[in-house]
Amino acid sequence: MSRVLVGVKRVIDYAVKIRVKPDKTGVVTEGVKHSMNPFDEIAVEEAVKMKEKKLATEVIALSVGPAQSQETLRTALAMGVDRGIHIEISGKDYEMLQPLHISKMFAKIAQDEKCDLIILGKQAIDDDSNQTAQMTAACLDWPQAVFASAIEKADNGLKVVREIDGGLETITTKLPAVISADLRLNIPRYATLPNIMKAKKKPIKKLTVADVGVDIKPRYEVVSVEDPPVRQAGSIIPDVDTLVSKLKELGHV
Amino acid sequence: MSQKNRVIALYKNLQYLLKEYPADAKKMQIGCKKAFLRNKDETDPKKIEEMIEKGEYVKKEIETLYALKKYRAMKKRYYD
């Protein structure tokens, strides 16, 4: 195995309270703290660990997004990734960008850079699509091992433990392959200040959508984005009899 | 790195880390500064070494705290 490609997405920080735009077209992103998608951090950590274990020779991070995505790439570089690729796309185009387009870009870059393994976060915490890894595997016609919670080297491939409903599934896969990282795969390291400074020297290649030749025409349309329903206030009941009668009234007994 | 430079590096690292402290970041940063100032007259290299070690330990603790907070938030959101 030689090269590993990881995906990093710049999303609104997990600790930020999300606000929906009044016109229901999306969420407020201006002036809001952004950081790397937590599941992508797990993917980066796994790739860097593979490099430390000499299972991989080079780790490349790819981010698709506006100019600020470079900061996210820097964080990945500070965690131990060797070099970054940034496909710049901004404004309206970025808002309309969908997992299918991203996966086509990943497929293209993986082929151009001759990668043997792609590790992605299982989903981004902003749109929660959970599609990119699966679609990338389909675009490349590579095997996929999604929701990985442990990755080990096996003869001529990898042994991956997957998180499935109510248990674990162990599969073996040949390389090249696409893996998506689940929450329990590892604990990502912190991008420390000295490492961030060092990461400034690492190269980031800038590309445009035209360079990768992917048609970014949207395949679906977002009709409206709305807040989840607000929880209704409870009430305090004076005694058991009222409780019983209330429950009966609501049809719970 | 000389001992002095190590102390400075530790201070910078801690200040950088504390910027993201979930509760009151400013208060933590000031607290950290005060802790360093309190011991600024220490000259015994052995004692300074002990303090650096303690500082490094605190740094690890904070990093772990952040990781755990993120993990718990994700677990609560997607797995519970």
C-alpha cells in the first residue's frame, strides 16, 4: 500500500447553536465558528496512524469548498497529513454542491494521485448525508467498508470491523478500497500550536472545478430548511387522581 | 531547547489551547497567566523542571477534555 486519500470538510463547529435563515433557504454561516467535521478528524487520525505504522507511505487530504477550507486543510496537515489538495468552489455553487459531485471529485483525484485507499468520515455534521463514501466507491468501482470501527492489515488487503445495527460485522477487503470512519474508530489527536506552525510549510495544491472536470449541476433542490419542533412545556399535577384521569384522557392507560 | 524556552513554549501552547475552553475561556487564560507569574522568581532548575512537567500534564488533561466533550456530543447526537 502506498497512498491514502482522506476527505476533510469544513463545517460549522459542533458546539455552535445552529440558526436557520429567516427565508428558510439554509442555515446562518456568516460570522459563525467553523472547524473540521469530527468524523473527518477520525478519518485523518486513522490515516496518520497507518503512516506511523508504516502501512502507508503518504497521506493526502482533499477538501472541497470556499477559500476558508484551506484552514481546515491546515488542521489536517498539523495532525500529520503530508500534503493537501483544495478544490475551490464558493458562493452559490458551493451551496448547491451535492454528495454525488464530491464523490466524483474524489474519484478523479484518487485516480490522478494513484491512491490505494480512501478514508472519509461517515457523514458531515452539517448536512448529515452519509453518501459520499458509498458513492465514491461506486464511481471508482472499488469495494467499500463503511462505518469502520477498527481497521487492521490482512493478507493482500484489510480487515475492517463495521458498526451495524445491534452489533459488529468483520469483513475483509482487497485494495484499493473506500472506508468511512465511524465514531469509535479512534480518538483524534489535537492539532497543537507548534504543529500548526510547522504545517504552514506543507504544500497545498489549489484546483478549480474545471481542473477536475466534474459537472456540478445540482441533481436535487432544497425546498425549505426549518427548525426542529420546539418541545412543549410540561405541567405539574397536584395528586395521583388527576394524573390518572389526565393519562386516561390522553389515552395512555 | 533551553529550560527558559521550554517554559515559554509551554505558556504559548496553554494559552492557545485555552482559547477554545468551553466555559469561560478568558478567565482560564488569565488564571493560567497568573499561575506562571506566581512562580516567575523560581530559580532552582529542578523545581522548574517539576513545574514544566505539571504544565505538560495539564495540557494533556485539557486536550483529553476537549476530545471527550466532542465524543460525547457526537454520541448524544447520533447514537443515543
